[in-house]
Amino acid sequence: MSKVFVIDQNKRPLDPIHSAHARQLLRNKKAAVFRCFPFTIILKESRADSPSLSFASSQSPPSAKTGTCSPISALRLKIDPGAKYTGIALVNDATGEVVFAAKLKHRGFAIRDALTSRRQLRRSRRARKTRYRKPRFLNRTRPLGWLAPSLQSRVENIKMLVEKLRRFAPITAISQELVRFDMQLMSNPNIQGEEYQQGTLQGYETREYLLEKWGRQCAYCACIDVPFQVEHIHPRAKGGSNSISNLTLSCEKCNAKKGTKDIKDFLKLDPSKLTKILSQAKKPLADAAAVNTTRWALLQTLKSTGLPVETGSGGLTKFNRSQQMLEKTHWLDAACVGKSTPSLIVKGIKPLLITANGHGSRQSCRTDKFGFPSRYVPRFKFVNGFQTGDIVKAIVTKGKKIGEYIGRVAVRTSGSFNISFSLGLVQGISHKYCKSIHKKDGYEYGK
């Protein structure tokens, strides 16, 4: 499983330790829980008589294992950014051990839909038979490097996680998958560029792009989990090009059956599938567009940390993963990013699932399905020190709801809270029984 982060009394990061060792320190009262997500413990006593030194100092802080001043392992933070999910992995470059992994779920498309809904409502309000409202025109200027809110949120999510991990782990370098697909290499396989783009990696970029675009299934029979072949929609024998818009994925059986037939002749008995394939061939990859738009902003954000940043392509990531025969997951893709990928040790790793939920809505009142106000939204955030979204532990000692509950709380002004947990929802728990475990930070955590 993932290791446990450790910080000393001065909140300096130490080597992550095994969970069994962390439990022993907690049982012996030598450490306390500092944070639940990611799980981090803080040492209660100094393990060596050394002056207060920063991590970047020439001397090393005391080790959590030995209690003596010893070198701290250098960890590399690897990031595989995506439009919906981003994979995170902390890898020890010296041993190849993955000490921590996470999968971050973005809310970029939810933000896009919310902004679209707001724009539609404002336009409809101007069109009603009410006081005329002149449309706003050029009343906002966009600074250099501006990104749409749905895209900027992806950068901010990753930035938050990087800053958090740097506080708890001795990270000395970062690797980022900068480009998902090398479009120039796909258009011209003979292009001169980085060394990894030649030889054994040639063709990985095109195949990875097609796998994403066509949903990892055969375009003709929709079969999955079989070896796919790159197939020309319009056959080269009849003038078809090698353009990426003329390529699709096909299983061996369908590819042999189609042969050099024109796709209109091959699918003349299934016009709906023909229309779907032709439209999909022209359709750009929305997820890839989102990643390509944010990649440079993310790179500048990572460089601002002052750590050396290594970059690689999606084709190189897949090549590294294939060489080590690892399954395709977001966190394993992250662990395989870049040239600095050693022989990985991934046994027992269970990634932390992180979902970006935001901090709620600023809506003044809730509405019914017709858009009319239906109920009031309180202006308060906190009730007796708790707010909706906190993770709490409630030990009820009397009444009909005796038991122990750990979950997300929804507060009420009366002080009687609702707690949602893995087994369902319990209502009417007094705030007197609740103890905060993790304060709301706009993210949801799970295994």
C-alpha cells in the first residue's frame, strides 16, 4: 500500500514510512495524526539534538526510522494531466519504488456547463418583455495568458495537490506529460526531433491518439479488448491519405473484410454507422484539446516551484508502461512519464481518489423547475464550528441513534446535523457528539 507521510516537530518532511511503522508510532504516543488526506503523521518529540534546519540545508533532518541525522531519499513527483482525470505518482528515482499514488478528478466540464447555463439565462432575461437591458460589449479585458475558467480549474487543481505534497514529502524533481499526442510526428514520421521520437517509439503517438479518439474499440463492430489495427477510412488504393482524419481503429477481422472497399460501399446496408464514423473522423478530440490548451500554463506553474521539471509525451509514457507490462491506469501512466522512469515497484499500491467539488454555489435562493424562487439560502457558513462538507466523527452515547458515525456533515442552524457515510445517511445528530476529522477544502477523498 502507499506509504505514510511523516513530518518532524518543525513540520519538515521526512522519509515516508510503512503503515505498520506509522501505527506503532501512534500506539506508542510518539506521533500524532497531522492530516487525514493524504494521511500524514507528525512526530511529538525530537529524534536527535540537531538545530532547526530547512530541507534544502546542507544537513539533513532526523530520520523517522532511526532518530539520527541521515540523508533523506529524493522523490520525484510525476504527473499525467488529463481533461477528466489526472494521475499523480511519487517515485523514488534510486529504487524505482512508488511510495504514493492518487487519481484527481476534475470538474472542468461541470464548470463549462454551468457557465453555458448562466449565459443562456442572461440572454433570455434580456429578451423578456421587461425593461430593456443593453447587451454588454467589450466590458472585460483578458490578461495575457488568460484561460477559460473550465480550463484554469484544471491547472489550479494540480497546483493545489503539488503544493500539498511538497509540504509532506521530500520532492526534489517533477515530471510532466507535456503533450498527449505529437501532432507533427503523426503528420510526418520522418520529422527530426527528440531522440525518443525515432526508432522504437515511432507509431506510438498515432496509435495512442486513435485509441482515445475511437474509445478503444473497433469502429465497425465495436469489439473491445482485442488487438487493433490502424485502418484507412478511405483506402490508400483509391486515393486515401495518411492524414490522421482518415485513420481509425479496426479489429483484424473487420479490416480484412473491408479490404480496399470504399467505406460507403462497405457500410451501405448500415447508413447510421456510416454517418457516425464519418462524423467522428472529422470531430476533434475534446479531451485532447483541453489538455493541449492547459499544458503550457501547467508547465509554467510547475516551473514556478523552483524544482527541475522534466517533460515527455504520451507516446513515451505508453512505451515505458508497455516495456514494464503494467496495466493502464491513470496513476501508473503518471509513474511512467518521462525518460527518468526506472524499473518500477508498484506492488500493493492503492491510489487515493480525489474529486474536485468546488466550494458550493453563491446562488441567493433555490428555485423550482420553472425558475421561480422556492426557498431561502442561509448566508452563514459555520454552525458551532462546523460547516457543510466537513468530515466528522460522531460517537452517540444515548438515544435512538447510539453508535459511531464517520462521514460528511450537513449543518443546520439548530445544531442538529446530518451525516452521510458509506452505509447511508443518519439525521438529527447533535453537534455535541461531533468531532472534526478533516475540514472542508473543496475536494472529496476516497479509496
